[in-house]
Amino acid sequence: MSDYTAGRHFLQTPGPTNVPDRVLRAMDHNAINHRGPEFGALGRQVVARLRQVFQTEGIVGIFPASGTGAWEAALVNTLSAGDRVLISRTGQFAHLWELMALRHGLDVAALDTDWRRGADPAAIGALLRDDREHRIKAVCVVHSETSTSCMTDVAAVRAAIDGAGHPALLMVDAISSLACADFRHDEWGVDVTIAGSQKGLMVPPGLSFTAISDKALAAAKANKTHRSYWDWEPLVASNKTGFFPYTPAINLLYALNEALAMLLEEGLANVFARHDRYAEATRRAVRAWGLDLQCQDPRAYAPGVTAVRTPDGHSADKLRSVILENFNMSLGNGLGRIDDKVFRIGHMGDLGVLQLAGTLAGVEMGMRVAGVPHKAGGVQAAMNYLSGNN
Ligand SMILES: Cc1ncc(COP(=O)(O)O)c(C=O)c1O
């Protein structure tokens, strides 16, 4: 066994994703005075660019935290212990929302799914119509459930809330969809959208983002729940000035500014189309291998990640470790109740066609080495599609 592995490691997890060289170079910067004019200009530019990606004219706050921090902020700013929240149990990340809500003393109305599709807007609407006293204060959904690779139709959830004539806030976890899939915070009437730096945004982990509607800001103003670091109020001021109330993650913000510039140069519509194309190529490979997709609703396929079920009796974790050892590639593991049954191919962020083809080749060769039964031809099916001969 050699101490050095030649060639680039393939980081094909659904976050963190590969950080482009341009972004790495932008981070390679001395610290600057975070109360000085250079930082203010950086902060304002980052917010202006983030607004384009969230498709909002409103507040986009930045916390130096992982996405989970933005969740906690969303809950403590808008809700108080005893408030009821509706959570659709679409997968592991929705499950974690629920656990956090329970820890904050919230009363959770949960809608179960089989983890193989997105949230059901009709079921959400029915539950809201039954809630005549409007005890439910917020509806929380995960746009792209990274654990299952299923999307929820956020516009349809908004329509269900409106159709029920219900005033609940709509809170969306867009951590693994932002900058991979079209996301329209304003047009879809989302009140709180949270995201993180380490997925479609192509920045190392450590920053989280929160887009906030006027209605959510008003709810936060009226809400008496104690909070300090997670308070949204300073974010509002910060959006105007570009300055933070504490020492910001300066170098991550340089990285983010460059990554946002790259996304806008490529054009958001092109970024989304690229992800859709990679996801389709990946699914074609999976089908040709004769394996099952975790997501069973074709309308809900995620553009940034594909969760694949290994045949019964074959460990997905073993397959991943064989692929890591033999082919120097990291894939995402199955989470929660699909632990060891699923492996996840991340195809989000800074990824070219040949990197995707190499990723799928690594999976196919890994299955051969690990003895996972499959048909040959998955990589070929993906290449046929990617080269236009589909
Ligand atoms: C959909 C989704 N929500 C929440 C999280 C948690 O975010 P973080 O790990 O940045 O706290 C993740 C992380 O993978 C995620 O994919």
C-alpha cells in the first residue's frame, strides 16, 4: 500500500462539493478589517448576488454556521414553545427538523411519507383546512431531500396553504437545492428559505443563508422567544451596510463572492439545465445497471444527487468503501432508516461532463470489484445520453 494516491480525489458526495480553483484562489487572501470600507463593499456585493440566486428582493442574512444553524435561527425567531408546526417527514433531513422543533418545545404535526417521494401538497392542504383555529404557525418542507434525492414542489405547497386560507408561514430547507434547481423565494411566496455554502454554491462548509419575507420578519418582531446570536434583527441592518455585528468569516465571504460571480457568469438557467442533464444521465446509468432509484416519483427527481438502492443483501457501505479504496472516490452514505441500503451519487456544484462520466465509471467498476450484482452498460447509457445519441 502506497502513502500517496496519484490523481485527484473524486469528491462525489452531495455536499461538501468540489471547490473550484477560482474560489480557492479568492479565499487565499489576508484578513482585512471587517469594520473597514473594503469589507463593507464585499458584504454588500455578496448580498446583492445572493439575492439573485434566491430570486428575492428581500433580506438574505448570513450566519457563520452550517445549515443547521440557519434552521435553529428560523425556529427561534418565528416560533415560541407550544406553537404547532407542520413537518412533512420526507427523509432524514426533515426528521432532523422535527427533532430540533421538539427540542425547542414545539408541537409537531407530522405527515409521513415512505421516503421515496416529496411532500404531498394535498395532504398538507387537508391538514391545514382541519386546523380551523390556526394553531399551526409554520409549514416546514425540505426542497431537495438530500437523503432520498426527492424534491418537494414548493409552489404547490404554497398553493395548498393559500387554498386552505391558512396564515401559516412557509419555511423551506433549500440547503441542497439552491444553485442546483430553480428556486424562487419571492414568486413562490416562501417566508423563510435556508441554505448552506457547501453544496450548489461550491464554497467550503461554514456559511448559512436565510432569505426572509416581510411576513416572517413581522412574526419575528412579535415573537418573544429568547435569542441572541441567532436573532435576525441585526441581519436586516447588515443587509444594508454589508457589515456584521460580530467578526465575519471573511475568507469564506471572499470565496462566496467568487462562486456567486461564477454562477452568474454561467447563467442560472444554464446551471439548472446542467444539473438536470447530469441527473438524467445518472438515472440512465442506474436503470441500465438494473438497480433501483430511491426516488420513485419521476416528477420529484433531484437534480443534484441520486440515491441508489443496492440489491437486497448487498451492503451499500461496503460498496462505498471498495470504491474509495480502489478508485479514490467518495460517495454519500445512506442516512437514517436507509442506512447501508442506499449510496448517493452527488452531481452538484462544480462538475464537468467528464467528471460525471468518471464518477459513473467508478461506481460501475466498484460494483464489479465488490461483487454487487448489476448489468453492464450503465456508463455507456450515460455516455450515449451525454453525447446526444440517446
Ligand atoms: C437538505 C439538508 N438539510 C440540512 C442539512 C444540514 O446542513 P448542515 O450539515 O450544513 O448543517 C443538509 C446537509 O447535508 C441537507 O442536505
